[in-house]
Amino acid sequence: MQITVCGAAGEVTGSGYLVETQRARVLVDFGMFQGRDASVAKNRDLAKVDPRRLDAIVLTHAHLDHCGRLPLLAAAGFRKPIYCTAATADFALLVLYDSAHIQESDAERDRRHFQPRHRGEHPPEPLYTREDVEHLSGRFRAVAYNELTEVADGISIRLVDAGHLLGSASVEMHIQEEGTTRIIVFSGDLGSANTPYLRDPTPFTSADLVFLESTYGNRNHRPLEATLTEFEQILKDAVRDGERVLIPAFAIGRTQQIVYYIAQFIRERGLAPIPIYLDSPMAIEATHLYARHRDLFDEEAGLLVKNDPLAEHPKTLQFSKTADESKQLNNLRNAAVIIAASGMCEGGRILHHLKHNLWRRSVHVVFVGYQAEGTLGSRLVGGAKQVRVLGEPVNVEAEIHTLGGFSGHAGQSELIDWLAHLAPVKPRVVLTHGETDARQALQHLVQGRFGIDAELPMRNDVISL
Ligand SMILES: [Zn+2]
């Protein structure tokens, strides 16, 4: 059998693995390439993945860099099942419809400015459309954690909780070939311990081959408690001054975690019940999906839901669905938290709030996630005194805070602890989903701790077993 690494090899986006045996072809994830090295051409290139010859797809979780290219396969004729948890199916459709909408609007904008450089040059087409996503919507097959499920001839999978996003999974793949069964483990993205709502990642104890993510292969996170103390103080200052706190955040995951922490501060740390406005249709939808899948919550979140301080103070959490409701937030006169996308301030409703508030001295802007280079978010975090927002220059007088302790990914020592459960059986280890520095640092550590020479493949490299 052989496994082709389709992406996230020497980078952190575009995850995908094509597993081929004599009898079947199964794809694990097919994510979008994003950021610095991404391009439409790179995303369009399906390489060895022939969608009509696939028997099944297994999806670890709903982040765009893991599911974002699935609609391309639908457009090219893929009509087989996609196996994942029920929560992942729900979140993936939310993410993919949003992505298709962005692809369509970007292409529309580019078409308006299109000037052919030579005869016969076509105007830009969207990477995919909402119609392509529609084709996928009936393909999802919900699989519960820990159940062994046959997905193709001679190939079964068992999903376990990866603790990275609600419904996220690591995959244990059992492959029968020539009378023997071999096990391949795909870590998917692994979460960090003590993330709100999420159980800790489940380790494995047997495998012949392991694909391990290495996003934070070279460092550990800042302690969470220090971050929470800082966050609590910002909120208390805002309540005292009757001021607003703007939080640019990703709609799925981080937004719900931030609301969770504020609820916890109100219940356990004496924070006054400050109104929280979710100003993002996608974040509102994702929050409803969290409620629908509360059976996946960890014990602590289960308890918080039972004694929910936000339910005791019904005015605390409010949803701004329409653009009008969003605009009305400009008239707020009391302390309030406004959470809006996008997380890196590259678009979305957060831009309007920044335009109306950045120049005000006592407003707080709180960054709770990674800010890629070149984004408005990174300029603000970097201390810019003036920025352009929606085409206009705005002076930055607001207090900019960067909270570094929240992370969706396991830190270096957590990756090593996860692998320690497998190390005694000496599997082949392949490190993916990490920038070069992170992968090499983890490779070094895996050699030192376990005496295993981990492999670092590049895109389209093939691993034979
Ligand atoms: Zn992820």
C-alpha cells in the first residue's frame, strides 16, 4: 500500500492523505492551502487524487485547511461517502458554504476589474461555488467516536476525540492486505489540554505508521492562567469605565471559548454581568451548533451549562444577526463586549467597529488568536499608530491587548506526551502540518526521547508500507 501526502508538508495548510491499496482508495482530509504560499492554481491542482476513483473520504475536522478543497472533488464528480463525526459534518457545511460565498464574491470582484492581457484570456472563475457544496451535503455519514467502521474494501476506521474543535477526530485506520492487518494513525490536529468545552486528545497505543501534526513542534504555550488573569482585568476595567471591548475572533471555536471564559468570570470571579454581543451570523450559527452537540462537551463545560450565569442574566449574551442590529452597536453607551469576525481583521463586521472605535482612547481591542503577517490584525498587534480601515486612515488611540495563552493546538510537550503512548511499539513516524523549524525541532526531540527517526515528507511525496 502507499500513502501520498497531498499537502501540509513543510507548511500548516492543505492537509490531505491519499491511501491506496490493491483494492481501495481512501482520502483523509482535503484542505485548502491558505496564507503566504497559497494560490488558486495550487488549490485547483488535484495531483494524483482522481475524484471518480475514490471509494471514500475520512474527515478529521471542519477547519478550512482540512476540508476546504472537498467541493473541488464534488465538482469533478466525487459521489461517494464522507465519514466523520456528526458535529464535524455540521461545522464543515457551515464553513464550506461560507468559503464558497467568499470564492464567488472574490471572483465577481476580480471579473469587474478584469483586463485580458492577451486574446482568449478568460475572466477569473471562483475556485468553487455554493452549488458544488450542495453536492457534498448529502454525502456525509456520521460516525460515533470509538466505533470501528468499514469505509472501503479492506479498510476500516476508528475515530477518537482529538480535543481540537468540537467533533474533531484522530483516525486509526485498519488496512487488511495479503492476510495481514496494518494500522495507520492520523493525528489530525491535536488540541491543547484544558481547552473549554473539549476533552483532552485521546492517545493511541498501537500503530505501524503514524502521521503526527507538528504546528507547535518547537515551543510550548504561555501559561493559560496568566492569560485569563489579564483578560479578567481588561473586562473589569471596561465595566468600571463603562467602555467597550472589541474582540476579533474566528467564528467557530474561539468565539465560543471566549464566551465560556466570560461566563466563568461572572460565576466564579465576581465580574459584573457585562453584555456580550455576538456580531457575526456565522458565529451565531456555530454557537447554536455547539448547543446541539453538547453531548461532546467535557465535564467542566457540562457543569457550566447546567449553572449557566449567562442564562441567569438573559441580557448578557445577545445576537446581532442583521447588518442593522450590527450598526446599532455603535450607539451603545454602557460597558459591552463585541465579538466579531474576521479573527485577523481582514474583512467582516469587525472592520466597522474598528473604524468607529480605534481612535477612542479608553476602548479595548483584544486579540485572542494568531495574526498572520501582512494582516490589519498584525499591524495593530505590532503597535501601528495609524492604520487604514475600510479605505480610510484611522489613528490608533485604543488600548491594544494581545492574549497569547489561548491555543487550538497542542504545544511541543503535549505532542511528545501523545506520541509517548505509541513509542514502545516503535512505529514509523511521519511529521506533517508544521513549518520547517517546528518540524525539525520535533524530529530532533522524537529522536532524543524515543530513538525514532521521524520522516519529513514534502508535498506529493509517497510513503510505501
Ligand atoms: Zn484545525
